[in-house]
Amino acid sequence: MTTERYDMIADERDASASRATSKGLARRDKIVDTATDLFLAQGYDAVTIDEVVRVVGGSKTSVYKTFGGKEGLLSESVQQMCTNFLIAFNQLDVSRLGPADGLRVLGATLMRTLLEDRHIAFQRLIIAVSGRFPELARVWFESGPGRSRAAIAAFIAAKQRSGELRPVAPDILAIQFHDMIVTNALYRALMGEKPAWPEVERWIDAAIDTLLHGCARAS
């Protein structure tokens, strides 16, 4: 066999392996996406592997081999959703904005995501399974609130270094700002009483004013 012929066969083998890998990854993504939709719509307990397979096709054996069962599938779903929900937030560049404007953009972008119907369903799912799967709840916290708080803290720290804010623990300030804008709105949304956006904007502005100026009467 000539060197050219050997190289051609090797290239064809590599291309075939690449197509097989791409096909496998696409199928894996489809399984996770399908399971995610079912978990959000029905809750963890109501969903079965049989139902996922009916939608996606294939066999239960392949699903168990890939994910180890329904809990593994839930874990993949949660990690993927945590990543997807914060894409817009993580892509923000507010480094050139002042403290108030930067916090306003961070807060508004975050709240638009958290008040999406899909995210509300995700929150309900996490609350429902957190008692049985505390590690999964930890993954959600670190990938969700933990990451958004860290981004807010990084912005505050940058403004402290530039002298625009006084040096108070940025991680604590980030938690306070995050929770002031998130908690009430999210609780109401979970109860089916999603607040109107102008109301959310007022809460964001009030949180910014409290963070930057406090509530004590000027002496």
C-alpha cells in the first residue's frame, strides 16, 4: 500500500470517527434538552426514562449508560440550565460605566432572566429536589446566585480601586444588592404573582440608592 493510499484511508477513518462523535454529541444534547423540558413541565418525580426515550428514540440502556439514570440526567439538565440562564449576564461589559449605571445594567439584565417563565419553572424544580439532592442544589447555587453575586462583587471592587466607591467588603455589598433586587420579585413570581417590570425597575433603583447612599439622614 502506498503512503498516499494509507493517508487517504486514515483521513477517511478520522472523518468517519468525527461524524460519529458529532452524531453522538448531538443525540446527547437532544436527550438532555428533552429531559429538561419534561422536568420543567412535570417535575422530577413525574418524569420517567421511558418517557424521555419515547420522545428522543433509542433505548433506555443507552440513556443509563450515558447518564447513569434519571438523577444523572437531572444533574446534566441543571448544569446546562445554570449556564444558559446567565449567558447574557456573563457577557456584559460594564467596566466603563459609573457605579450607579453599572449596577443598574447588571441588575436589570439579571432580573429579566430570573423572571422568565422558564427560569421560574427551574426555580420550582430546584426547590422540589434540593432536599433529596443537596449536592445538586449546591451546583445550582454556585453556578447561579454564586456566579451572579461574584460578577457584581467584581464590578464593585473595580469601582473601589478607581476611588469611585469607598472600600467596604465587595462580596458583602454584592450579596446585599443581589438579594435586595432578587428576593421579593422571585418569591412573588414563584407564587404566580410576577411583578410588572416598572415595579422591578423601582426596586433596582432603590437598591442602588441604598447601596451607594445609605438611609441615614445627612448630618
